[in-house]
Amino acid sequence: MNVAQMKTVLAEILRNTDLTPCVVGHRGVGKTAGIVQVCHEIGRRYVPLRLGQMEVGDLVGIPYREGEIMHWSRPSWWPLDDDPQTVVHCDELNRAQQEDTLQAIFQFVEPPATGQLRRLHTHALHPKHKVVVSINPPDGSYQVATLDRALLDRMVMIYVETDYLCWARYAKEQRFDAGVQQFLAAYPNLLANPGSPLDMQMEPTERAWEMVSILRRACRFPAELEMEVYAGIVGQAAAVSFLRWTHDQAERPVTARQVLDNWPAVAEQVRNQRDDLQAVTLNDVVTTLEVDPTLPPEQERHLVAYIGALPRDLCFGLVKALVKIPAIAAVLCKDEYDAIILDAIEAISREAS
């Protein structure tokens, strides 16, 4: 993806998740500038850490004693709980010159477990503060360390590549020299040597699929970028297979049996169905209940949850059809379902009068 697309993805992840994005790109492509711009655009304070210049003490602080207890002083860059929302940029992660520096930062870039705080040794980071990483690819062109699989598995790889049209828009906004702009318009191939293809050899793991799940629940990426985002977590082959499978599933309407027997598993799919598929599901529910209106308590709750998830007009139409089935009408009139059903019943009554 280009820098503009990277900014879109990065902003979505930083706003809506605690995951750690890692921007991967060749020198000069705009990784750092893009990260800084995203921080400004989403209203976050920007704190850079040049890890190639840091030692362990710069990260965890200097030890000191209070009586019999050893403490570590807070590093000057560490965001306080009452500081403005901050993005800590771990720049040049794979240029850390000492192995113990890389081991120290490992804990910090790891997303916090549910209900926990991101930590660095004895220091805990307030949840409003986020972390982003950037690196050059370890393709032999740079003096960088190879990051182990365990560390890579804790980050979302975002690959950024040279794109003339993206650069041209930026150059015009920044009022670059007209001669430079015109020359590169004539010879866009001379904008940059793209270098080797970017691929950190990501592979599927249990943690990786959990990160994909978090992104799908919390973020909305442009359709053309979704595969690239997931490929930066589980690898390209798995990402392609997953998106092909979800596309095939999305083209099939949810059935009445799925709604009644397993609503939690299909709830999101129902909410995102196209109108024509929504109509198929609705008609299937009505037909199924006309044939067999017997519902155990769990299926009653699933049916009511399905009704509540529908757009207002479809909700009214479905309730209007279901109240014609005596056994289902008795279910819908239960006091416990008033919060969802009452509005539709009142609208139908007004229409009848």
C-alpha cells in the first residue's frame, strides 16, 4: 500500500484497538512522516524513540533503592496517566544495537492481554496511550537485526511502498520545487528505487487469528486494503483463503435455522447482509415458523434478538407477519420482550386503526 493508504489503516488501528502496528518500508518512502501526520490528524501527541540509539536504561529507567526495595526511575519519555493521548513510536526497532535492548522493548510492543495494561518492566502504560513500530525490511540492504518469530507474531505488519501518484499529491500540497515535480511527472520511474519486495514471511498462529478477529470487530478498512492488512498478520496465502471464504459466505443468505439455533454466530452476518439477502432470511424465518411454531426458550430469545437487529421497516414487517401465527404471537407478547417488540406492535396497531 502507499503512504496515504497506510495512514488510513494506521489511524483505524490506533483509534479502535490496542494492537501494535509495525510499518515496514524501504528508506525514504515516508514511514515516519506518515506516522507523525496520523498522530496530528487523530489528535494524539507524538513521542519518538530511536531504538538504535538507546540502551536498556533508557527504556526501563535507572534502579534506585527505597529501604530494602529496589525501584526503577520512570524514563523521561514515558507518558503519564494524565498526559494527553499519546502515540509512542518505536522507530528503527530492528536497529537496536544490543540484544538486551531488543529484549527489553519486546514486552512494550506486545499488545496487553484483556483487562491488563501494556508494560515495560515495572512501568504500566495507561490504555489511552498507544504504540506503533517502524522498521526497514531485513532484506540485506540495511544494517538491521533479524526479528524473531515470537516478536513478529505480536504485531500487525503494514507494508508501505513507493507510489508516484501518492507522492505527486503530497509534493503539490507541500509546494515542492516546480522543476522537481515536472521532471518526475515525466520520469516517474526515477522517483525511487523500490528495492526488494516487502515480505516478513508472516504465518498463521492462534495469536495471529485473534488479532484478525479484533480488527474485523473493531475496524473498518477499505475493501481494497483488507487483504493487505490481514496478510501482514497471517501471511498472504492464509489471508487470501480467508477473504475468499468470507466472500463466499457473504453471498449466501443466513437461514432461519441458523437464526433460531445459533443466533450469536450469525448476528454480525445478518446485520451486514444486502437487502435482497435480508429479505430471503426474513421470508425463510416466517415460512419456517408457519410450518413449526414450537420454540424452546433459547430459540425464543434468538428470534427476538434477530427481530431487534433488523432495520426498522423490516422489523415492523416481520412482526406483522409473525403475529398472524398464534403460537409466535404469544411469544412476542411476553413482558420480557417488550423493550424490542413493543415499538413494532404499537406501529402495527396504529396502522390498523
